[in-house]
Amino acid sequence: MRSGEWGLLLAVNAVVTAVLFVLEREWGFHYESSQSVRYDRIELIKPEQRALLLGDLQQRIGLPVKRVEIGRLNFLNDTAELRVFYDEPRSQRWRRRDDTTLADELYQAVETRSELED
């Protein structure tokens, strides 16, 4: 090999190594998870109560809630189906559990919390 080819080979290897390093460190990546939750404080569903809704959800489920989508509303039972979006904790990104298991745990946490508040 000529000396120019060695330099090119070294440069390509350095770029590949740098890309792999960035990928391993997760720099610039954003992991957002979501879960469905049945919510009982329907008075906070209003657009003007958005900040209170996010704060209440964060307190109840113990995760940093970023946003929420409102699904079905049940005015007979005063409940709403919500889709809660949060940043997944770094320690659990590679140890994801089945979504239904986590959704069940979140639902139970909200139910338990609402029973304690009553």
C-alpha cells in the first residue's frame, strides 16, 4: 500500500470509531416513552388547566411528564383515558419491560394514589 492509502484508511477508521463512540454515549439522542393511564380528575382536562394536569400526573406516577394526549372521556364515571409521554430514565433504556406490564403498574399507582387521597 502507498502512504496515501494508509492515511485514508486511518481517517476512515477514525471516523467510524468516533461515530461508534457518539452512539455508545447516546449523545444527541432522545428517548421518549408513553403509557396509557385512566385519570380520575376530569376537571383538570380543560386546556386552561394544562399545567396543573401535567404537575398532578408527574406527582402521581413519579416520572417527568413532558406532554399528555387526551383520549376518551367518560363523564358518567368522571374519568379520561390519557396517553402520558415522559423521558425514559437512562438506567431503564436497555431494560424495557413489556408495555402492558408497565401500563398496568402505572394504572395501579394512579388508582392507589386516588384511593389514598379520598
